[in-house]
Amino acid sequence: MRVYLSVDMEGIAGVSHAKPTGRDDSGYAAAVELMEGETNAAIEGSFDGGAQEVVVNDSHGSMYNLRPERLDRRARLVQGRKPYSMVEAAVDGFDVALFVGYHTRAGHPRGTIAHTYSSAPTLTSLSGRPVGEYGINGLYLGALSVPVGMVAGDDALAEEVAEWLPWAERVVVKRGVSWQAADSVHPEEARRLVKAGARRAVERVRSDDRDGIRPLELPVPIAVLLEFAHGGQADFAAVIPGFERVGDRGVRYEATSAIDAYRAFLTAVRIAPNAND
């Protein structure tokens, strides 16, 4: 039983404002400690549920936040500026993926620190449905036959996940009050919830019928639509082969596979901010 664990920071209990998620903020070290606590809880829960291997992908910001010596020594850790970002090192052979510290999509009216990969997209949709990182990453993993078994974050995220990944365990560690405000449980309680959710997810996947947990799939072609903060960002993204300019601030791409959809989205998100230079 191999478990893939992607860990972000904005959805961690106790993280309620964007500033401490940045490396230059005085609160960053404390936010990392909270992130490590929920990461270790997910690792422990995975092994308690029957995992033989856990690979952790540090998926926040520049992606070198977690301190290796502070993590459960049974897990492997992938860090750094990775070509495949939040799904780097995900390959065929993982039995389940767990998402910890995740958050709502860009444009969500209430989710804490809502965004999608960066501050560039104000809205992202797949085949006409607004989506966040949980869905974009889940679709890529689904193409590798890896289902998402658990997503942890705020209550607004849980509502979104119920629509995109209804089979996944939804662990709520805080209530989203507004974009930079949250009502969190105590960190120890959050770790208890995450540990229990990870264990349930792994145990469900180990059952004969996987208890309904399945890879996320969408019919092809998959329409990838991104709206940006201003038209200049859309102009830059529209230069990418296959993209077309739509509306006031948007671009559209028609993907022939889930992998293609993910790669197109990631490319646009990386290129669009160059219009700000």
C-alpha cells in the first residue's frame, strides 16, 4: 500500500492570514510548525491504516517549507521548485493520494486564503465547472489511476470537495470566516482529525471494493478556462500554443487528456504573471 501525500499550508488549522505563509514574515516559522504537525498526523494515520510507503510532496509556495528532521522518519520527502509542482513524483503504483492543508478555489466568496496555484487566476474551470487545486491535482492523479482518498482544510473546501471528489474523506480543521480570517480548532485536535481521516482513507482503499474511492475522470475533450486579474496576463497566456483569448481577461484551451489539461493549466499560470514585470 503506497500513499502519496501532497501538503499545502493555507488550509492548515491556525493559519488564517496570507502573510504568515510567506518566508519573509515573522509568523512563517510558526506556520511551518503547524504544517509539520498535520503532515506527521497524516503520515501516522496512513501507516496505522496499513500503508507500507508514504511519499510527501511539499506543495506550498517555493515548496521547501517542511524541515526533513521534523517529519516522521518512515516517510520520504519531495521538495524544491518542481516541474510538476503539487503533483511531482506522483506515478503509477500509488494506491491513494491524501491532500492536507488545502484550500478553496480562487474566487470563492468565503474560503480562507482562497486561490488556485497563484494569485494570477481569479477563476479556473474544467469543462464549465469552477475548480480549485484539489480538482486540478485530482484529475492529474486520476489519469495515473491514483484516487484522492482524503482532503483536509476548511469547511468551505469540504463543500467544494463534496462536489468534485464525493468519495473522499473530508476533514474540517477550521471554519472559513472570510478571505483572511478563520475559526480554527486547536492544533492538537486538528492533528487528531487528520490522523483519523488518513487512516480511514487508507483502510477504505485496502478493502476489496475500495469503498467507492475511485480516480477522478472527466470526459474528453476537457475545456480549460482561466480568468486573470487583468487582460495583459490573458494576452501573455494566449501566446501558448493551443490557447485562445476569450472574454475580457480569459483564455481557453481544449485538452485531449487529463495530463494535457494539467500541463496546459500549469503553463498558463506560470507565464501569465510575466505581464506584470
